[in-house]
Amino acid sequence: MDTLSGRIAAVSLGLTSWLVALATFLVAIGFLAGLPLAPFHLEGPLAVPPWHALALDGLLLVGLVAAVLLATGRSHRVRLLMVSAVALLLMAFWQPLGGETWQFDNPSLRLVLSAAFGLGAALLAYALVLADVLSGSGLVAAWRRLPVGSARAIPALARGLRGEARLASGLGVLLCVWGSPAMGVAHLGLALLASLVVGWAMVRGRARSSGRVLRLERAPRDGVRHAA
């Protein structure tokens, strides 16, 4: 991959993964918001028996979680392609569960919830871009290796933005799944599940950060002991 052709191939793969991820992101926004032009919708009338729909949706969610776990440790481009492909399959085969848990008719409240959804979508887009910038195998990194790109390394300050990217993505997910004036059974279940996953990820990320801080604090002490 150090040759010019290899670098061009890396940029092509990075651009392809970005286009697929962008298409998936836009479809997912329409899927959650129930936009008329969206190809798939989270809510709708029952098309199959309830237990069949629940079982299929559960399998699709398990498949998405498995894809995320399998993508861990792979390059940023491969992660984007894997997760995007499985997310598109989930939305394509999703079966609405019908029913309605609540619906707000107050125009002001509907406007606030819609604004929260829009803010969540913007935060997710920001986190997606920031993750690529900070990744060593993303589109930006591949572009830097081209002769026309800049070979400058990402400054140390940018590496500290990884926590900001995680926070933006977590908050964006919560705003998107809960920022809805009307919510059906499937939407409520997905919102609760997403909240649990985001909470677990935040706790796990904080524990990792605390562990790194402790290791950094112990390193100078260990060096002093060895020197003594």
C-alpha cells in the first residue's frame, strides 16, 4: 500500500465507504423520522403476525450488534462498510409492530422535539466526520498519503477529541431516538435499547479513560523506583 497505486486504491476504498456510510445515514434518519420519501420506515401497520415481526426484528438487531463487534479492531473503512451494510439490511427487512405509545399534538412541543431530532442528526454527522479525521485508516488519512495531500500528522490536541466524538455520537443517538412527537411500540423499544447501549458505552469509555490516567500516573513512579 506504499506505492502510488496502492494509495489511490486506499483513497478509492475510503471514498466508497464514505458514500455508503452517508447513504446509510440519510436512510436511517428517514427511517427513524418516518419521512415520506424514505424507502423504509420504523413505524407502520402490522404486515405479519406480531410474534413473527418481533422475532425477525430481534434477529436483525442481534445481527447489527454482531456486525459492530466483528468490525471492532478492523480498519475504519472496513468498519464503515460492514456496519452500513448490516444497518441497511436491518432497515430493509424491518417489520413494524403497530400500536402507539404516545402522540403530542401541541405545535410548540412538536417543534421542540423535531428540533431535538435535528440536533441529534447534526451531532451524529459531526461524530462521523470526526471519527474519520482521527482514524489512521480513514479517507482523510488515505488522502494525506497521496502526493497532493498533506503528510502532516494529526496534532496531539486532535487525539483528545476522541472523547468528544464519543460524547457527540452518544448524545446524538439519544436525541434522535427520543426526539419524536409520536412514538409507536417498535420506536419505544428501540429507544430504550439504544439508551442502554449508549449508557453502557459511556461507562465503558470512562473506565478506559480512568485506567489510562492511572497507568500514566504510575509510569513516572515506576521509573523512579527502577532508577533507585
